[in-house]
Amino acid sequence: AAEAEAFEHYREALSRLGFYADRIGDRTVAVTTVPAVLEETLEPDRLRDVLASFVAGDREAGTETVDALADEFLGDLACYPSITGNTSLTEGSVVDLLSALDDCENPYSCPHGRPVIVQFDEAEIEDRFERDYPGHGG
């Protein structure tokens, strides 16, 4: 119900992004149109989760510009399906991921500013994997 209520506040920002929706009753918002670029790849459950997270965010209602709201929503949408820690990847998916990263305008951080690439020197890697311990022949 809270998300459906907050929808009215964010309707303009969402429509500028190409999301069109109608409020149906007190607890439901029906999304009728999504941007063409997302039409084939955006799963309804993912859209619902991102929209719910977005409208429940920590911002003061009425203080944001439509452009700022649109940027924030697109950032959330971009980061939502990201690969998180302890995710196992195949060699092929790693190669695909690095190739896609090469095509990014800013491959160093996500839209929220979190780092995507970090650099470790050999000493830090050895320290993290405890390669310098008693009895180790290396």
C-alpha cells in the first residue's frame, strides 16, 4: 500500500523514463508500458522489486527534481541484477563480463559510486591468502 501511495509522487519521473502505469485501487499499480530497450530483458518481478525499493528509499518527499529521481531510478535498475560477492562464475561468463566492462563509459564504479575494479599488489594478495606462513615452502 505504501508503494502504491508513493507512486503518485514518482509518476512524472517514471513516465519521463518511459514507464507508464496506472494506480488501481489502494494497493496496486499496474505498469502498462516499459522502455523499449528494457522490454525483452526486464522481468516483471525484477521491475516490481526495483520500483518498491526505489519508492521506499530514504529521501525527503518533494525535495528531489524529476531528473534526479530519474537518475537514481536508472542507477537502481542498473545495479539490481549485478553480480554480488561469493557468486560463482564460469570462465565464459567472466570473459563476457570483462568484455562488457571494456565497453562501459565509466568501468570503474557503479551508478551509485561503488568500485567495480580494485587493484591489489602481490604482497596484499599473498597476505590475504596467507602464503607466508611457517612450513610453507614458497
